[in-house]
Amino acid sequence: MNFKTIDSLQSVVNVVNEAGMAIQDKKRTLLNSPLSDVLSGALGAGLGGAASFAALYGLGTVGLSAAGITSGLAAAGGIVGGGMAAGVFVLAAPVALLAGGGILASAWHRKTKLKQEKERLYQEALRKHDSIIKALKEEVDATKERAEYLNGLNILLQQAIKDLRSDLGTV
């Protein structure tokens, strides 16, 4: 996978935004682009805790004294045929299960958002790439600096499209 987090997509966002500015401003070149180093490089390179606490509090002698805690742990352990030590695990189980479930839900949500952002950026990069190709064809009398700038953007957009396509599994 080329882009593992939303933050890792920032380079693609920068290129897509720069391509949009290049299309709008026909005088924009490498010299007045914040991505001049990257573009030049592209040209050169390739052209549950609360529940357990409540259970501990209420299961034994009510309260959080030593007697209350030990009797609560023993009562919780008795649920599975054990003593106080088993009670620790019985009371920790809801915390572990709920925490694990929360982590899984969060990971699934992040993965879904990442895929949606990749799809959005992929479509936007395709549109900008088409516009840059069109600009290269239309601006036949452009300066050398402008042509190099557009070619650099073309290379970067091609690579972004390739990487996003790979991540999305569309070949």
C-alpha cells in the first residue's frame, strides 16, 4: 500500500491543488510554484472500565475498603469457580472486550475514510491530469519554463494516479 493514512495523502493533495492553480494561471511556472523542488525532481527523474468498577463496588461487602474489594473479587471469581485471582480476570474481561471492540470499530472507520479519500483524490487527479494534457496541447507557444512546469505536473499526476489506482485495486 502506498498511502497508509490520510496524512500520507498530503503529497497527492498538494500536486492536485498545484495542477488546479496551473490550469487557472497560465503564467504560473516552476519559479513561482511552491512545489518547484518536487516538480524539478520529477522532471529530472522521469521526465468498559466503568462497568468493572461498578461490579467490584457492588459484588462484595459494599464499598471500596480492603474487605469490600477482596469480597468483591472473590464473588466475581466465584462466577467462574475461582477465587479472588479469578475475580480480577472476570472483572477485567468487559474492559478488554469493550476496548478491543472500540479499537476494531475505530480501525474500520479510519480504513473506510481513507478509502473514500483515495477514491476522491483518484478522480480529482484524473480530471487534473486531463486538464494538464489539454493545456500542454493548447499552449504550444508557451515559454520553456511553462512547458517544463506543465510536464512536471503531468509526471507527478501520472505517478499519483498510478499509486492511488494500486491502493484501490483498480488496474
